[in-house]
Amino acid sequence: MSVMKKVLAILFLCNMLQVAAQDSRLIPNTWYCTEVNINNTQYLPVILPTLPNVPLFFDSQGPGTIQTWYCPMSAVNATVVHNSSTSFVSSLSGGLTGGCPNANNMGAAIDLFNDNYKQFWFQSPGLRTYAIQQSGMFLSMIITNANGDTAVYSTDATAGIDDAETVGFTLYPNPSVDILNIQYDQNKTPLELVIYDIAGRKLISSSSVINIVDTTSLTSGNYFLQVIFDDGSQGTQRFMKN
């Protein structure tokens, strides 16, 4: 066997061993962060139409890679070696250190989570253990770094949504089928209404005051309804269409 064939055979064997070592559920799924815990302090992502979730992808940039971000301007890219079905070693291969845009007056909370999420990945490369469990229709995963900090993920894209900005109105019924009713607070005057999908794409908008939204054009799934008021404030609430 030639030297080149031997090298290729070794690389193939190493790759097969790595694939065999990892949990088979790790790579096919997109994972969404619901919380990160640094030094025993919990940080939750602020979920907005412009920041719909916090994804984590394995092998998205090629075998043995990780890519994740909260704000796209601060993405993390890393290489990983799976040494068991419950652990891997990560080393940063690149990333952006930019911050997040201030959105809907939530800039401080957005930056707080972003800084700690980057800390979980940037400041502690090395051995990480993970545990995957079935959680209803979805999977959940906890990753623990060498410092004992943890990041919690789910395959449910809406698991981290906390409706932190729900203010000034209520929605019903939720889930909706064909009609979504909006009841505004008495001290609020709406100026604009916008519906986004989970990826942040604008689907429906209205510059007139409406109390009923026809949702028949929407496919089944999760959406955001955002209302802008005449005092400059705005509120966002998630709803589901059946």
C-alpha cells in the first residue's frame, strides 16, 4: 500500500471512529439555546422578531465544526473532536466579536445575554460534556464546559421565547385558527401592527387601528405580533396558528 493510501486510510478510520463516538442525535438537528448559566447566574435570551432564536449547528461548516450565534454579528465558529457519545473537545477556529443592535429599547438585556453567551464559547474552549434527553416531541440538551458553566438547548425553535416584551395588549384565542383578537390597554393608542414569522420575516402589516386580524393566510406555526403605540413604546407577543 502506498504512503498516500495509508494516510487516506488512517484519516478515514479516524473519521469513522469520531462519528461512532458521538451521539447520533447531535448533528442532524438544529439546536436552540434557552438559557446560559455563568458562575451560577442564569441568563435568558431576549427573543424578538429581529432576534428570533439562538441556533447551534454541528457540522454546518464541514465535519467536526460548530457554528452558533445570538446576534449574527457575533457568530462563533469552532472545530470539535468527539471523544465519546457524551463529550467533545472544542477549539475556536474563528468568530466575530461585534455586539448586538439595540432593538425595541432592550439593548442592555440583549447585550447582557450576548456577552455571557460568547463567554461560554469564547473564553473556555476545551472539553465539554453534553447530555441529550427526549422532551415530549423535541430533544433537550445541556452542554457543560470546563468551568462548570452550562448552556441549555432544545430542538424546539420556540422553547426560549419568553415574551419579555409583551406590553400594551393581549391576544386571544391563542392558538388561533382563523381569527386573532387584540385587546389594547386603555392607556395605549396603537399606530401600527406587524406580524412576523419565526425567522423575522414581515408577513402582515397595518397602519390603521384594528382589533381583529384574519390569520387564514398563515400556515400552521409560531408567529410574532408587534404593536407600535403613539407614545413611542412597542410590544411584541408570540402566538400560534393551528
